[in-house]
Amino acid sequence: MANQVIRCKAAVAWEAGKPLSIEEVEVAPPKAHEVRIKIIATAICHTDAYTLSGADPEGCFPVILGHEGAGIVESVGERVTKVKAAPLDKVCLLRCGISTGYGAAVNTAKVEPGSTCAVFGLGGVGLAVIMGCKVAGASRIIGIDINKDKFAKAKEFGASECINPQDFSKPIQEVLIKMTDGGADYSFECIGNVKVMRAALEGVHKGWGVSVVVGVAASGEEIATRPFQLVTGRTWKGTAFGGWKSVETPKLVSEYMSEKIKVDECVTDTLTFDQINQGFDLMHSGKSIRTVLKM
């Protein structure tokens, strides 16, 4: 909307000493070096009252007062480099799906450069894990899912290769150990299946392998493995929201805006709010990575 005139409400002072009038006004597109801000809240300052009184020698009417405002960047003009209009229909994903998977790799597991990673479940969270592993410098990222239709997107996000457990006669952890000469350095379960959680743990290398539980299992489910799997040096971890603190959200937004992490590519469907049930149908069908509802 950077090149369009928009309409909004404003408190207009038509003349000194008179009450303000709430009216609809037109706001011109931002020119070069200008930023157009959508005001969310504004405070009333004594300077406003001073101007409205007519005592301000620099005051002129009509005028729209107010200078203690807070808002969001709606659009920018040419040659503006320090701020951008926030794509809210994309950055909303940074509050869970993407931040959870991405943080599981960079914060919880602390994936190291040159390592081998295995990601179980290639939905939105799994793709974010792959992205985190790639950003951290992993040299080999193995995507694992029973839906082969997800493999192409996983490779787009950074997976080196993808495998389907149903293509093997052996348990997937045994397949993984053979593929990686003893096991992956890191594994991530992004499904919420306790059997897969066990497979993910048993598929990492003894002595140093780290497996992170990212998926949420159903109520009452319990995870189990032989104590030997842990005694031999494997580590089992859990993560919530990828270990990010709320105050770190601006960092994620910055990484998105600088194209360090993919967000737009995760949004496969955009619906209106009254189509919310259709959004859940898309999720359960496995055909959607993320559906965004516009209010």
C-alpha cells in the first residue's frame, strides 16, 4: 500500500480554543525518506494543549495534534533503509511453529558446525528444525517422514537427504546408525509420537549424541527406553518454544527480515477468519505447512 492514499480517523483542531473534531482524513503515500506509521496508541501532552490554546506562536490551524504516539510501520517511501513494513501475516509464525523448531536446533541442542542431524517429522516445526540445523552449520541433515510428498520442501529448507521408515525392514534407528557410522550427532522428534521419540534417541551416537523431544504427545503417554541408551552417553532433552524468551522475538524478526530464516515459505494457505475450520482441515490433511487467518 506504499503508493496508495489511505483513510483513517484523526482528531482535527480547526481553530484555537475549540474542542477537537474526530474526522476521517486522507493520508498521502510516503515520499522518499518518509515512513507512514499506523498509530496504535497516543498520549496527550501539555504541548498539545498549549498549541490548542492558541498561545503557541508557531501553532497554526487546522492541525492534527499528537506526538507521543506508538504504532507499526505501515509503508515506507523510496530510499528508506532502516525500517520496513512488518508483514504481520508472516511474522505471526515466529511465536511458536518456526521459533520452536529453529530454537530447538540453535538453543536447546546447540548444533555444532560439521555435525550430522536427523529430523523426524517434516511438518512446519520439522522444517524449522532443519532450517536451524543449517544455520548452525550442520554438514548433513537427514529428514525422516512417512509422507514422501514432504521431501521436496524439506530439501528446499536445507535437508541433505530424506528417507521413509516404511521403505526399510529394520527399525529406523538401526537404519540411521548404519547411515551415519554409529548414529547422528543430533536428532529431533517433531511429531509427538512416543515410539518415534525412542527411535530418535536410539538413533544418535553413543558417547555424545543429543536427542531433543519437540513434538507434544497425547495426554497420558509415557516415553521409555533401556537405561543403557543413556548410560552410554546419549542425552535426552525437551524444549518449549525453542528456548526463546519473549524479549528475544525482535531478534527472530530481524533474522527473518534479513532473510537468514525462511518464513514466507512456511505459509501455504491464507484464509479469512470465518474459514478457521477449513484451516484445521488443511492441517489434518497434511497438505498445509501453515495456514494463516486474516482478521
